[in-house]
Amino acid sequence: MPSLYFENDTRYYRLTIEKDLLDYWVVVCTYGGKKNNLGNMKKYPFIRLCEALKKVNSITDKRYKRKYKPKNH
């Protein structure tokens, strides 16, 4: 699936939705600094796709509130 990519002056944030081996929908959040090698990843598993999309919407809203801009990546 395609990913969403956000960044501000110093940080980036990427969201993807994937299916895992147990047939769960997993929202994968990868984030970190653009000018250093610091970063992390979080995974949120969901049984239903609609639940995963709600999480993506929630995270996207939070990124906009924190002044991140969407980027084509």
C-alpha cells in the first residue's frame, strides 16, 4: 500500500498500512530527525481495515496540528 509522508524543518513522519502474517492490518509509523540518524518505529495492529484507517486519520490530524506538511515521497 502507498505511504503517507510528512515533514517539518527538522523531522519526518511516515505512515503505512500493511497486512501481517496473521492477517491483521498494521499501521506502521516511522519517524525521526532529518539531520541525524535518530528515529523510531511504532506498529499498531487492527483486525478491521476501518479501525486502521481511523488510526491513520487520527495520526494525520496530529501531524497537521504540529505543523508537519505532506510531501510526495
